[in-house]
Amino acid sequence: MNIFKRLFKIGESEANAAIDNMEDPIKLTEQSIRNIKIDLSKNLESLAQEKAVANRANNDKETYENEAEEFHNKAILIVKKGQSGSLEVEESDRLAQEALVRKEEKLSLAKNAKLESEKIHGSVQELESNIAQLKSTISNWENELNTLKARVKVSKAKTSLNKQMAELDSSGSVAMLERMKEKVAQQEALADAYGDIAKNYKPIDDAIDKAADSSKENAKDALENLKKQLNQNKDA
């Protein structure tokens, strides 16, 4: 559960209290990831701003260096004009000296811009490192969240099943089922018994009808009569 202490930036006691109170760990984790993504967005914005300042400082450095070189070249040209007589020496020296002063000013500004660029570059590297760490952390926690969701799903299903099994046993359903099985067995045995009785039982009406049946005697008498008739016809 150390993940909760890292995610929510709260004290250990508060994190444990949240867990003890059975707060939904998935919701807490999701909220924490959202908070970290907000931090990531802020860091990305700061990184863009720092890079913009660094780029401007670097451009300023190059501009000042170019301007310093221009003043240096101008000083050389002015000195040459003083030496050639196209410009008075005193004026040439004054203007050349002024150009060299401007050159040093530009070099100083270029140096400051370089220092600023290097300073900002260090800040940019730190922000980039923080961003990389946040991205890695978010990825890890999202993986943990997916695992946690799967575990919660399985645990809920297992809890539900175990609860049903516990309630089934505690409510006497198992015993009731056994009694039902016994009752069905008794019914089946009773049905078989009635079947046996039905096979062996002859109703009294059937016995009476059989006893009263005179068809055989009638047939015997008819046969005797027929023989007598045949004998009489023969004698005649």
C-alpha cells in the first residue's frame, strides 16, 4: 500500500486512514494520476517558457558578439583612415577609441547573455529530468492501476462466490437438498411398489366374469347337437 503514500502527497497516517476506511483504492489511484498529469502539464509549460528564454539569451549573445565584431572592424577602418590622412589623426583616434569602447560593451553584454543562457540551460535540463520522471511515474502507476483493477475484479467475484457458498450452507440449503433427494427416493420406491401391486392384483370383477363364462359349455353342447343331427340324417 506504499503507492497511496506516494500518490496523494498526504501523511502516512492519513493514507492508512483512507485505506482503513475502505475508500475505493481505484478511485484514489485515478485521482492521484490526474493530479500528477496536471503537474506534468505545468512542467511542460514551464519547460517551453524556459527554452524560449534560453533561445532568446543565446540569440542575444550571438547578436552582441556580431555587433562587437562590427565595432572592432570599424575601429580598424577608422585607424587606417587616420594613417592615410583621409581623416585627422586626432579625430581618428577619438572615434576608433569610441568604437573599441562600444565593442567592449557589446562583449560584456554577450558574456552576460551567455551566462544567462547557461543558467537557463541548467534549469531546462532539470525540468526535462523532472518531466521524464513524471512520465515514467505515470506509466508505472497506470500499469499498477490496471493490475489493481484486475485484482479488485477477481477479488469481488471471489468474495461474491464465497458469500453465496457461505449463505447456502448457513441457511441449511445443503441439508434441505439432501432431504429433497431422500423424499424423491421415497416417492420412486413407492411408485415401484404400486407398479408391482398393479401387476399382481386381479380385481374381483375379473374373477367373477371368468367364473361366469359359459362359452365353453355352450360350444360343447352345440357340438353334441351337431353330431346327433348328422347321425339322424345318416339313418334317414
